Amino acid sequence: MRSTTAFILVALAIISLAHPCLAVKQEDFKQCHQSAFCVRQRAYADLVDHNQKHDPSHPKSPYEVIHNTVKVDPASGVVTASLLDAERNVPFSFSLTVLEKNTARVTIKESRPLAPRYEMSGDEALAIPYPAAARLGKVKHDVGGVTTVAFGENDRNTLVLRSKPFSFQVKVDGVPAVSFNEKGYMYYEHWRQKDAPDASVLENQAAAEGGAIPTADETVRGLKDALKKDLWEETFNGKVDSKPHGPASIGFDVSFVGSSNVYGIPQHAASYSLKSTRGPTKAYEEPYRLYNLDVFEYVMDSPMALYGSIPFMMSHKRGASAAIYWLNAAEMWIDVETDNSKDSVLSKAAKLLPGYHKTTNSTTTIAHWMAESGVLDFFVMLGEKPTDIFDSFTALTGRPAMPQQFSLAYHQCRWNYMDEDDVAEVDANFDKYDIPYDVLWLDIEHTDGKRYMTWDQDKFPHPEDMQNKLAIKGRKMVTIVDPHIKKDDNFALSKEAKDLGIYIKDKDGKDFDGWCWPGSSSWIDYTDEKARKYWAGKFAYSAYKGSTPSLYTWNDMNEPSVFSGPETTMPKDALHANGVEHRDVHNVYGTLFHRSTFAGHLDRNDGKDRPFILSRAFFAGTQRYGAIWTGDNMAEWSHLEASVPMLLTIGSSGVVFAGADVGGFFGNPEPELLLRWYQVGAWQPFFRAHAHIDTKRREPWLFGEPWTGHIRAAIRERYKVLPYIYTLFEESVRTGNPVMRSMLSEFPEDEGSWAIGDQFLLGGGILVKPVITKGQTSVDLYLPPASVWYDYTTLAKVTPTSHNIVTVQAPMERIPVLLRGGHIIPRRERVRRSSNLMLRDPYTLWVVLDGQRKASGRLYADDGHSYDFEKGAYVSVNLEYAAGKLSSRPETQRSKHSAAAVKSLGARVERVVVVGASKSVTTAQVDGKREVDVSSRKAGAHHVLTVRDPAVWIGETWTIQIE
């Protein structure tokens, strides 16, 4: 959020940095050349490349395995070795542990550091328990210093560990998938004494004593000088980072052999398939940056850091997917380079191996990872398709939390609804204009002087009554709670946290003091378990006065945003519990805040009610605690366009519950842009409209007809498909599969789908292509030929050209939405004022036939709000259509499906619609006994059949013979 409200005069200069009338100032945020460790790590990679180009005999990497130290323990799945940085004479330990789900954990650490380096531990970013160790297969040691270890199902995977220089490669069925240090970019800055000379100084001294003067060319000298940049102190825009421990960055390269496309490392306003930042094909000059920042009005098509960071990258080629996840919360930069040289070492190696045809081409994508601190602790994941990777990654970092049903409906938000009368009027107008919604949000102006978990008594004197009036209609309220705490000893929260000593400290050990919305503020240290428990307790109804069970929470500004800090965030040398520097935990701070709020909501209802918490900052594992959104976007067509690849990337990185502010947070959208945004937002996981305090009001009815009618239709369509969306979320909870899916995810064998990021699927059955240009009335879609497609509105078949492209009309009332043959879509056609009022309504099943005249699907239902589903209180059925018969069978292996559960959680099927039938039908037979009427209509060359009131029940076994 950004405000025009000024603080006291002494703060005006600071707050001007956050003024809403200004677009993002890129000069306020670092580029690589302004980040010392990025300069050093890039220089090291350039030096390696330079040496290899001019002298191929030059050692590619100084890291080597010490002779006879490789140990393999097949029973525990562990391979260990001792490494040596021969250039700097620093020892390291190497460990690789093979885990279930075709995953391996790799750690490389200093053997004798001057002091312990920070390591993420416990459940900070990993699930507890996470996949168990797996046994190893055949082991072979070659005399040339190469160790080969088989692992995985039927020993399909192979680890090839090379000793000098140190590197390793993982193969699948003999085909290289992932290589580590193949380029020789591994560079581990060991901790040292400040006055200790570095290796280059010692090298020059030795050469001088021997009577020789180094003759390195100017390029080499420049790169070696860059390796010494700002080792012990760094300044940016007048802010000094004291770096008390000196340089501690880590860099390494990972090569995805045979893969032209890589994905992940959110958050960036960039394409789904990541563009190159290095080499002759580079599209960006800057590496991708991972550093959670409050970057309002962010620029498009950029590797610039934004609000969240997930150090996860996935690749795909025909028949094989692979990924890496670096367990590290420090600032990172990642260079991406595509190498399609037929003469490259990796390309040659791939061609010589059996099964080379699976690599598709000789292109290899190389990622150069660079982090400021921490340790090298990463996971390699293998699979045949992206869904295997999603399963493995969320098994590591945690499955998504099952959301309450209301949270999947429509949310109305604005900075700010100003008082209780405003809230009541907005709520009444939704009913007046027959537009459903489920949640009304209050921003920072609802508080008493930006003191969170309080109410402005003039504007909101009766908060409980206000919430209860919404709850009567099945609606909820969300209030904002940011991490900055106003410094005020008369504010109980502020005083208690100070007295408990749970605030983050500055580098001198005093409570850190920074500026944010309330003015002078402090930040609780959520890395401290004691602090997390304290914070959770503040959500008890007795502590959060005016809160009710229908009130939920929005965690904003949790990167953390600090207006007076470097790059508008916390100084890196601030101190957390046990003396840990903020630089080590920066990217996970917001998630730990999110986690603590989640715990508070769990506790307030004795663990019975599923929390709904929205966070702006995120990290790996955020999916365990709720939803996120893409941050402070703008009311511009380019931001609408960018929302799709951004959400696809976030969802593919584990955080499946995500959305973008409909209409754009900053600026005033024209009616056409607002409508087109509603039309695509209605198909995305998190559906919320939001706007800045300085913008014009833009509730759906304010633009008049035809705009109000079209927006109403888009929102109502969301409510009709809620049973389908809820079922998709339940699948995500079990498998990690995104709700909003890329073409790659659903069509991993179709190479034309791999780089597409401007259209998406909701689940596997609904394809959506946004309209992203003013006045646009038709859109081109790519349709993989393996599927049959139908227009969502007319139900007529849609056939692409020979190039798999089809032009679909996009009149103002709709955007292109297609149904994919072979899927059954559960719906509820009776739209009510909120989703809670629809929970017992009957279902309609859309049976969309594929080329073999078959279809399948699932329907999952529970009470929509509690954790009783974990005890078996749900219904889940498999729906199949074949040979003209629709059948329903409960998933009895997972659900008890007692008569009571079916009665309380199931519902009647009032209609079955078969799309793609070959002929007209007048009657259908239920369970081989009872006949019901069927109506038919033509839709293009085929028929649409409607079975009316078959009187069957979801949760029970039944059949309907239709064709």
C-alpha cells in the first residue's frame, strides 16, 4: 500500500520515497553492479570462462575431492566426501542423501569455519517430516576418480561424481538431466579474519619473491580486482552495511542438459519460461534477483526483485523434468544462459549416451546461482513430467493448506472503506445489483492510529455488530495486520513486545527503530519461537477486541517494508535471536510472520476452524499458511497481461493459492480494462478486487450498463464453478499440483506448449486466454492436437488450424474460455449472495467428451470450513463416462462415506449436461431401472444432451445410461 498521508515533518523526506504519484524508482533498488557479492560472483564466472577460452588446459575449478575420501552407505542412502579448495587451501565436506520421490539432498559446507554459518533448520522452509532416505543401488569406483551410484525405482537414476575437478551429474535412464559445477562456477567465500590477505595477494607475493611479475592481461586483472569488491563494508544510497563477518557468498552452476526452457524463481514481472541473462542470447542485462522488497508500481518484463522469493527452478524436456531448490533465505541473484552450441561439452556428452533422442535437442540451460550468505544446501528433484516435480517439491516444503470455501469466492477490497456506514452501503449494493461476494476487506485506516488489532472508535465504534451483520448473510470480513509495531508505551502490544525483548535489534543490540505507516516503529523477531507464540496469542478473541469468528487477517508490508531502510527494507546487519544477521533470514521473514498469524487463528478456535490469511511476502513453504497476491500492480493493460505468467510461475513453485489485484491497485482503470480483468480474475485461484486510497471508487455497479452486467456475469460464473475449484484445491493439498496450470503442466509431451505463458488452464478441464489489449475482439489460442476443445459459452467444438492455432471471438461480454474434452466439470447453477448459502444446493455435471467419447472427473465436498475432513468427514467421488453411461463411485479407500456423511455433505444432482454427443436422445435410464427425460440441442456438428433431475446423490454409487 502507498499513502499520501504525511507523517510528521521530520519524516517527509523519507515518506516521499513512497509517494503514490511516482512510479517505481529503479535507482532506489540495487542492480548487480551495486551488489558487491553479485559483482564478485559474476566476475568469478567470467574469469573461469575467460581462462577456459584462452587456455583450455587451465583447471576449470580449484575444488577437488580428496583422494580416498568418497564413502557410500547404500542402506542409509548417503554419499560423502571431503573436498578441498586447492587454490585457497580451504577444506569442505560434501554429502548427498538420496530421498524418496526421486529427490536428492546435497550439502557442501566449510569443514572448519571460523564461526558457524547460518543454516535454515527445522520447519522454517521444509515440511516435518519430509521424504525419508532411500536405499542406493549399484556402486562403482573408477580408477580415474569417478564414482557412479545407482538409485531410484529400478535403479533408473545414476549419480556420477567426479573428483578433479569436483563436479557431479545426475542421469535418468542414462540420459543426463542435471549437472553441478560443469562450468566451474562454484565459488564458496570462506569466512576469514579481516586482516588476512586473500589468495590473489599471496599469489602476487609468491611470484615477486620468485622474480616473476604476473602478466595477466587487463581483462584478467579487472576480474581479479572485482573479486575483492566491498568485502567488509558496502554502501548504497548513503546506507552502510557494516558486514561484521566479511564476505560469505556462495556461487555455483547447475546445467539442465537438453532443456531449452526453465521455470520458477518467483517473483518477477517476467515470462513463464525464463529468459536468458547471460551469453549471446541474453534478453536481460541483469540477473534475476531474489530479495523480498516493497516495489510498488513495478516495471514489466524485468528480472527485478519483488515481494516474494522462492529459490526453486524447474526444467523440462521430452520425457523428463528436473528441478533444484536451494534451502537459503539470503539475497540471491541467478543468471540464466542457454547453450545451444553443438560443440559444447554437455551437448557432446548428451549425444553419446543411450536415449539421447529424449533430450529433444542439444540445447542446455545453465543457471548460475549466487547467494550472499548461508550454506550450500540444495535439493535435486527428478521426474517424467512437471506434476512429478510439483509432488516432490511440496512434499519437501509442505503441502498447501486446505482453504475454507468462502476464500475461493469473490473478495471486495479497497484502501479504505472508511466507516461502518460505508461498509453497510457497499454490502447492500452488492445485494441491490444482484452481485455475489463473500468477503469485505478493511485496510489500515480502520485502526486507531495504525495500531494494529485496534479500531478507530469514531469510524468503527461497533466492529462486532458490523461483522455479525455480514455473517448473517454468510459473509466474512478481513482486516489488515502489518508487522511494524507503532512505538508507543501506551499501546499494550508495543509495550509488551519491548518488555519481552522480542524485537529485532540493530547492529548495536538496541531495538531496531524504523519508519513505516505509524511513524517510528519496531518489528517483532519471528525467527524466535517465543515471539511467534506471543504473536499467535494476540489473535485470541479476548486479546483482539472487536474480533469475531468471521474476521480473518491480511498480512501486508511483511518483506519487511521499512520506509527509512536501505531499499525500503530492513538493514542486513540488524540482529535476530542468537545473533543471526537479518541478511541470513531476510527472504523467510515474511513467511514466518504469516505462519505466526496462521497459528493465532488456529489457536483462537482450538484448531477447529481453517484460517484464512493473505500475505504479500512469500518464500518456499508459504503454501502451508494460506494465500498470497502479486502486490501493488497498476491499472494498465500491461499489468493485466503480466498477471498470468506471474501466477503460473508462483503456482508452479508450490504456492497454489495466489491472485492479482483485479483492476490494478494504482490508477483508475477504464471500464473496458476493469471488465477484462474481472473476466480473467474469475478463473484464477484468488479472486480479489483492490484499489488505492487515491483512486476513484470502482465497485462493480459504478460504471453503469453494459459494464455492470458484464462484471456481474463474470463474478457469477466464478460462483457456478466453485465446486470444481474446491475439488482442485483438495487435489493440490494431496499432490501439490497447481490449481491454475500452465500448458506445459497439462501437455508435457507437446513441445509447442512448453514456453506458453499467456494462456492457462483451470485444473485440467478449462482453458482461459485473457484479452490484454484495448478494443481487442478476437484472440489467438494454441490448442494441443491431443485434445478436443469446445467453446465454454456455445458448447460448439473448436478446431485449430494445422499449426494448432485457432482464432476465437472475444466480444465485450466474454473472453475466450474453452472446455477440454475428456473432463467432467461439477457446477452449481443457483448463484446466491454468498458461497456459504450455496453449500447445500444441487449440482450440475458437465460431461465434456473427448475423441473416444469418454470423460472423467472428481467431486470433493466437506463442510467448507473445519478440519473434520481430516477425520474422514467428506465425500469424494470418481465420475466416469464411457459407452454412453455416466457412473459415480465413492473413493472408499480414502473416505468413510457413512450414510450420515453422505446426507450431510453430499447433494442431489439436478442436471447432467453431455457436451459432444453424436446424436439426439430423449430418455436416459438411472441405475438400469428408472427413466428420466433428456433434452437435446445442436451445437455445431454435435449435440448437447441435458438430463434433467436424475435424482441421484453425490456420495452414493449410481449409473445413468444416456447414449
